[in-house]
Amino acid sequence: MTQHIDSVKAYVGVFIALIILTFTTVYVSQLELGEFHIIVALLIAFIKASLVAWIFMGVRHSSKMTRLFVVAGLLWLGIMMLITFGDYTTRIWDYTPQPWSQKPTVGGVH
Amino acid sequence: MAETIVPVGHEPVGHEPPPEVTHLRHHFATTEQQLDASMLGMWTFLITEVLFFGGMFTAYAVYRFMYPAAFASTSVYMDVWLGGINTAVLICSSLTMAMAVRSAQLSRERPLVLFLILTMIFGTIFLVIKYIEWHSKWVEHLVPGFNFQYNEAPQYTHHAQILFFLYFCMTGMHALHMIVGLGLLTYLLIQAIRKVFTAYYFTPVEMIGLYWHFVDIVWIFLFPLLYLIGYHHPK
Amino acid sequence: MATIVQGTPEAVAEPVDYLNVSHTWKSWLFTTDHKRIAVLYLISITLMFVLGGAAAVAFRINLLSPEGVFSAETYNRLFSMHGIIMVFFFLVPSIPATLANFLIPIMIGAKDLAFPRINLLSWYIYVVGALFAIYAVVRGGVDTGWTFYAPFSSTYSNSYVLAAAFGVFIAGFSSILTGLNFIVTVHKMRAPGMTWSRLPLFVWSNYATGLIQVLGTPVLAITMLLLAFERIAHVGIFDPNIGGDPILFQHLFWFYSHPAVYIMILPGMGVISEIISCFSRKRVFGYNFVAFSSMAIAVLSFVVWGHHMFITGESMYSSIAFSILSFLVAVPSAIKVFNWTATMYKGSISFDTPMLYAFGFIGLFTIGGLTGLFLATLATDVATHGTYFVVAHFHYVMVGGMVMAYMGGLHFWWPKITGRMYSEAWSKFSALLVFVGFNLTFFPQFILGYLGMPRRYHNYPPEFQTLNVLSTAGASVLGLGYLLPIIYFLHSLKYGARAGNNPWGAAGLEWQIQSPPTTFNFDETPVVTEEAYNYGPVEEIVG
């Protein structure tokens, strides 16, 4: 594997971007965004994490296999959260009895 | 010699240095194979870490979904200033760690030692601030299972306790990873002072660098999730 | 460093191999040779198997009579220890840590696994975890079942939950390290010419297993940790009294523990591919499909866990989705069974002991898999969940499938591992005992479950006694079937005939090297030029 050596400029650039994004996320959290509050916060966190992974951790120079592994790790985290949430979000759904789901009456006894 | 740039894989064929320099182990055919294996192994390990923390993040998400108001009410106790400063401290340590790896890649021995020391200093500052935060939580009776009292909004006592447990569990696990990281950095520092790392062999620096950045990424998510919930609600 | 063996001239003439290269304790306990670590694992998991089996014998005796022998508390502790030990300390490490540890580097033409020292570390971690589990047994046991369901385990149980949970937590890391090692080894250590499409299917299935171990086990670790916090400090995370959700525990637990079922069965499927191919003298039919079905099982295993929770208060919409997804797992599993059967078609089949186990596997795994579909169906599951039907189902998969494959693999590669041949007559007899004993033990349990006998009770209504007595009788036969191999394997170490390098005339790199192999397996790195299972036309094999 060929080692790519990044410039100091790239590292410092990422550093500055991360600091700015940290201020941004604190600032944005004070706005009244309602439901979007968490989405914006996570979006900023995701951008920050991507910057760290892409430049500091050298994913941009890494092999396709390494990238596949990184994506797979995130995908599995997504599977765990999404499917778990599939349970929690639908537990409160109303259940409407259907004609076929009513108890049969036997011998006139209800 | 220290200033010549000889990236691994670019050296002329047949001029690979002896195993004392490359640390090639017997069961690998080439240094390239050894480095590739270590990299893939480290990334695989980081995936296990993603899922380890992922379990806690899932629990957090579920309870936040179930008890949004109780979770938001905890924001008065979360010190955004300390959390924010700690975020910045960790970002600084990530920068110095990246610079340490770069110095090793370039066989620059003194900068490597310097950047490792800086990284350790930032890591220690983070832990000290973390301790201050935890201590104030203890004083305010916010430690679940030991002295939990939630006077701010008594109707949320139970549900807020779950958040505070998650707070301690997640930041605690994160801090534990930081402590392990500091131990690993100490090992690196000793090796670096002994001038073990060269452009031909710096795998440990790179591996531990990946680990350190990963721990930083965890914090990047913990900060908004724990410190900034309901921050917009004026107390 | 090699100690010179003094004694008979025969011993001096023996070629150096990984076993006789040195004989000190130190050379075993600090070895980084994957073959020696495999042997260390083999010894330790066999001890755990005996321990878990002893618990099974005890509660089968209890079930001989409707009123039982032991108290309900003792009975609960017996079946819990049986489950915890068998699942986490025998089945999960069984094939990966022993056979695969020994064979994967050889099969792909490498000198060792990618990280030999991590391999040794994983064994030490396993031992520490096992010691915790044994400590829990010695102090009086655990009564939560192997699933540790909260809030019983976290609040109400007065048994040694913490020690057992820590044991499971620790053993998990050993499993992670094994899986990580395999993944990297298969990616990076293959010999020249050993392409992905030339890998033996045993390597494919263990690679898929490694993926599950790496992706699933960390979640088990954090779940056990949260459980421990809840139990120690009553923080409330799984406590419904203060708003915690016990079903969250089940979600996290089964996110690992359902895929863990495939950690247990996939390596067994790999063994069966090897055995069927060798003793039919044919390439595995549909190699690509069998290889990719392992990967498909690994992926699908992560999206079906909710079928363990149909009756626990999970959303019914979620249950419907889980039910459908669970049916999907049947597809790759069936592909494997069909392809093994097709491999035997027009093959030159010989009935050596490993092949007998493989036959047993195919039949029993099919029953186990198909009854799994009953349980994936929502309506049937409501009636059969928590009955002996479930117990019989997973024992058909785990024991009828996995342990059969493990025994088959041990008999297949024993000559390679030790260089000695075991008694053919005794081994065939014990294979027969295992098959008969197994079916006698667990088939009655299907009927018991169908009739409504709940699992995990120490007593039962008298009308169930006949079937329970049959089951206990079968368990004694099964126990004998497992005891015999331990005896004749040990006997073969000293008195067995020399096996030679390739006693079965099998294809594969592991059969081309010395038996037992040398420390670095190959004198020079082999170059692979042909596909796996390159068995020629049947006529050419003779002689």
C-alpha cells in the first residue's frame, strides 16, 4: 500500500472547520426549530465525523475494501436502530378490528 | 536522513531495509501485506466499537423517543460551556494526533515526540474537565443509583433518571476509552523516544491514531445529544 | 529449542511437526502457532461441553417423574447453566476456534493467522470468561435461563447473575477477536492463486461467521454491561417501575443472539460441504450458490431477531415484518441442503464416519430448519412459544445440526490434527448411537410441545410421563455416543495407526502437507492453480 502524506494545510483546514461547526451546533441549538432541532444537530455531527474520518483517519486514501468496511459498520448500526424503532413507533398504532378478526360465536354464546 | 521522504511502497525494488527496521513478522511475505492486514484489522476493530457504542445510542434514542419532555428538562443541569470546551480540546488532540502520524510517515523523530506529548496533554485536559463535570453532578445529587434527586421537575424524576444513567454510561465508556488511549499513547511515546518509528515502520502510530480519532468521533455525537437537548428551551 | 526425544528409535526417526517440536508447558501456554491454540481451545471447550452436558443429565433425570427430583430453584439453575455454558462456551467457539483456527491458514496457504498473538489472547480471554461462569456454578448457579431476561435478571433473581453475565461479556471479546482474525486472514493472507472463487467452502462459511461475530458480539457486550449496571445500582434502564423498557433489553440481546445462532450453525455448514464433497468424490454442486448463501445468511440473520419476541409485547406490525423476514432465511438454508444433496447425486459415495455424521446433519438440520418456519409463523408461534416445541426445534438445529457437523469435522480432520487414525468400528458405532440417541431425546419433545407442555418447569402433569421417559432414555444413549469418541480419540493418540498425509484421498491444501503439519505449515508458499474440490472422474480415483 502506498502511503499518502497529507499536507499540514489540509489538517489545519479540517481543524478550523471542526471548530466552526462546533460553534454552529451550539448556536443552532438555541434557535426554535421544533422537530428539526435533532435533525440539524445530528447532521452537523455527521459532517464533523465525516471530516475526521475522511482526512484525519485517511479514508480518502484508503482502499475500497476499507471503505466498504466503514460503510458496513454504519449500515449495521442503522439496521439496529431502524428495526428497533420499527417496534417502538408502531406500538402505539391503533388496531382496528377487521370482519375476519372477530371472535366466532359458538352456539349463540357471545 | 531524517528529512528524506521515503514513503513505504515507493522505495526501489530490492532495497527493502532489514526486518530490524521494517519489523516484518515471519508469517507475512511482504511489509505491504503486513501493513494492509494491520489496517484492515484496525478498521474491523473500530466497527466493533461502533456497534458497542451503538447499543447505548440505540437505548438513548428509544428513551428520548418515549420521554422527550423529561429528557429536555435535564438541559438545565448540562454544562454546555464545559461540554463545548471539551469538544474543542478533543478536536485539538485529534489535530495533534494526525500531525504525529504525519511526522512518523516522514521519519521526523522530534516532531513525533512533541505531537504525541501534546496529544496526551489534550487528552488529560479532557479527562480533568470531565471529572469536574461529574463531580458537580455528584454534588447536585444527579447520580442514578447512588443519590438521585430531581428537584428541578419532580414529575420527571423517573424518566430523567434514565437520561442521567445514559449520560454517565456513555460519557463513562467514552472516558474509559480515553484512558486506554492515553495508555497506548504512553507506549507510543516510549517507542518514539527510542527511535523505533521510521518511514518504513510506523504502523502502531497509525493504528493508535485511528483509535484516537474514533474516540473523538464518538464525542462529536455525544456532545449534541447529551448537552444540547432542549437547550433552546429558556429555563 | 527442540528438546531431543530420548527413547525408542522410532521416536527419534519421527519428523518434526507442530506437536513434537517442543514439549514444555511454556511452549504451549505462550505459543502463537494457530494449530497449538486450536488444540488448547479443543481441550477447554471439551471440558465446558462435559460440564454443560452434566447439567443436562441432571435435569433429564429430574424429568423422569412428573413430580421431579429437585426443587424448582435447583432445576432452574440446572437448565440455565446448561444453556449458558453450551451456547456461549461451547457452541459459539466450537468450530471457529478449533477446526477453523487449525485449518483456515492451511486451507488458504498461509503460515499462520494474520494476528497470531491476538489469537492466543482470545484463548486466554475465553478461559477467564469460562472461569467466571464456573465460579457462578460453584457459588450456586444462575436461574435466569441463558437469555438473562430483565427485569428478572436485573432485579428479582437472587442467584449469581453478575458472575455469569460477566463471564458471557468476557467470552464475547474472545469471539470478536477470533472473528476479526479470520476476516483479516481471509482477506490478506491468501496464497498466490487462491482467489475468492477457489476458497474452500469451509473458509467461506467461517468468513461469514467472522462477520457476524464482529458485527453482533459488541452489542451483546454492551447489553450485559447495562444489565450489570441495572443489577448493581438499580439505575432503571430496564426497570418498568420507573419507565425503563424490559423489551429494549430483548431487542439488544436478540440483535446479537439471533445472529449468534448462525455463528453456531454456519461453520458447521462449511464442514458439511467439505465432507460431502470428499466422500462423494465430486465438486460441491453450485459452489457459488453455496458460498453466497453463507453471506446471505450472515446478512439476513441481523434482520429477523424480533421473531423471538412475538409474544412479549412487541408491536404486532413489527412482528409481521419480522415474520416475513424470518421466512427469507429459509431460502439460503434450503439452497445449501439442496446443493449438498445434488453433490451426492451420481457421486462415488463411501460411508466413512465423517460422512455418517454429514448424513445425520442434513436430515436433522432439515427438520430443525423446517420447524423453525412453524415458529416464524405468527399464529403457530403464539401457541408453541415457550413450549417444548421450541426446545426441540433449536436442539435439532444446534445439536442435530451443529454438534453433528462438529463431530463429523473432528473425525474428518483428526488424522491431520494428530497424525493418527481412530478405530473405525467404534467411531461408526458411536455415530449411530449419536443419531439414534439424539432423535430419541428430542423427537418426543416436539410432540410434548405440540401437546402443550411448557418449557422450564421442574414438574409436569402425569400424562406427559411416557414421552419424557423416552426423552431421558434417548439422552443416556446420546451421552454414551459423546463419551465414546472422547475415549477412542484419546486412545488413538498413543495406539492409533499412522494416518499418512491424506487418508481420505481428499483435495485441498491441508491434505497435501505433512500430518501433523510443521509449525509453519508449508516449506514454501504454495501457488494455487485449480479450483477447490477438484476431484477427477470417478474411475481415476481408484488406486
